[in-house]
Amino acid sequence: MAEDGESARRDVPGDLALLDRGPPGIDGHTIARRLQQSGEIGIIFVTGADSPTAIRAGFDVGGDDYVAKPFEPAILMWRVRAILRRVGKGTRVGRSAIYSSTRRSAA
């Protein structure tokens, strides 16, 4: 489990990252830029900021999708599967670990 944004950036091992815009230590936009530099990874911003400016900023830094809180978990999973399909990792989420910038959970 990441304690702050910097450790979250180091700890993302997979094909998809769920990022919040404002974790402690380093913002989600900086994490997104760094993840994009390190290779092909899908990025979904999951955040409470839902203004058009905030959404555009998420896409501008390399986000593939943007989900405003609160959201339906099933809709988030559909979006995850779509991005995994795009990055060539199939559509099965199964028991893969999904990392977010604020916590880690098993899917």
C-alpha cells in the first residue's frame, strides 16, 4: 500500500494505474507523466475533481480515462477492461492486483 504519491509511482508494477489527482507527497499528474515515460501503461484518473478543466488536465498528462467520484464500480471495471484491451493485455481482470495512488486492492 502506497503511503504517498512518490511511493505509489515506484510501486506500480502492472499494466494499469488508477490515480487520484491529489495524493500526499506528489500529485497524480506527475505520477502519470513518469509512468508514461517508463513504458506503455494504461492510466485512469479516479478523483473528485469533475470540472472540464480538471478532466482535460488529466487527459493532457497521459490519462486514458477519467472517472469522477462517486462512481459505479461496475462502470470502472468496464473502463479498466477497455484500457487493458488497448494496451494488449486482454480483458480479463481476474485476480490481478489493481494499484491506485492511495491504496492497493485485489480485483
